[in-house]
Amino acid sequence: MALNGQLEGIVNLSERWRTSAQRSNFLELTARGYMTWRRRSLSLLTGSPLPLEREAAYFIALCAPQAGQSWLDVGTSAGFYAGILARRGAQVLACDISPAMLREAARQETHPNISYALLNAEQTGLPAASFDGVCIGATLNETASPPDMLAEAQRLLKPGGQLWLMALARDGSPGQGLLSRLGGLTFADEAQLAAWLPGLAQTDGWRRGNVLFGRWIKR
């Protein structure tokens, strides 16, 4: 299956139940409007300015992606993190379960260092210890099984490899409860993430409101 010459073959795309949030990402309208929302989302969620430029700068400062490294961008959506990594010289496999999102990512991010793949990030079928880094930006909230997604990320990391995570953390609010019931979203706190990442050691973390950033290293 080809997409602008960059979409790799479907690998282990599970037919398991997907959350409502995941299913909405299959719509072309959602994919086309995603970056409009993404540019404003963290500022709206935190109640203070948190633009993409600051998020990118924080990621680069902590993870220091370099030329020659291999990275997996889980749930790439419109390719935000894939583009950052590619422009730093890394080789990036950007995956998503939504063909519509992958088409949008390939339209927005055309760097030759990026390959796009239709993959279920809970069970990719990729070889173990394949990547120097894995980044997961907000996709953890939407997946049907966050523990499975994080276990797969750990499996795919080389020893000493790093995991970058941006997610909405649990705050106990009625709004999150409603999103969990209607959208199938999962909200974890720092303690829950630590329990889901037994083979990794957290080196950095930052939380503003219910937006959480973290970096872990595989032991």
C-alpha cells in the first residue's frame, strides 16, 4: 500500500475494539483540522500560553535527537514530532492507525528522513530493540490499552534508548470522567506511568495543569 511513496505496508493492524477518540481520527475532516487544534490545545488545556514552539524546544533540549539516530513516532497524527526529529537529522518511522492522519502527516511533513507506516502501536510486529528513541504525543490518552502501548514502546527501545511522552494526566475532574465514559480516553498520573514503565528510569518530568511531559531511559 503506498501513500505519496512513503507509506509502508500495513503491519499487524489490529481489528480489536478501538476507542471513540481513535475512531474519530479516521475522518478526513478530523485529520485536516488536527493541526489547527493542536496549535492551541495545550494553551487551552493549561490556561496559559504553551505554544508548539515551546513544546518543541523542551523536547529538543531534553532528548537532544541527533543525526544517525532511529526514532519511532507513535500516533504521529499530522507529523509534529516526526518533523522535529527529521530536521535534527534522525531517521523517523512515523506510525498511526488512521490512514487519514497519515495522509495529512505526509502532506505537512515531506522530509526525506520520514517514513510513514500504518501500524497498531500496541502490537507493531517490529523487531525488538529497533529504535534509539520512541516519542508518544497525546496518543496514550486515546489508545484502547495504554499499558500495552507502553510495553511495546519499551520492547522496541534499544538499551539506553529514550522514551518521550506528552499526555494529559489524571486530575479527577468531572470533565475527564465524561471523556472517559464517552470517548474511551484514559488519564494516568505519574505513579501509574511509573508502574507501566518498569524497565525504564525517568530522568525528567514537567507538569503544567493536567499536561504532563516526561523522558525515560531504558535500563
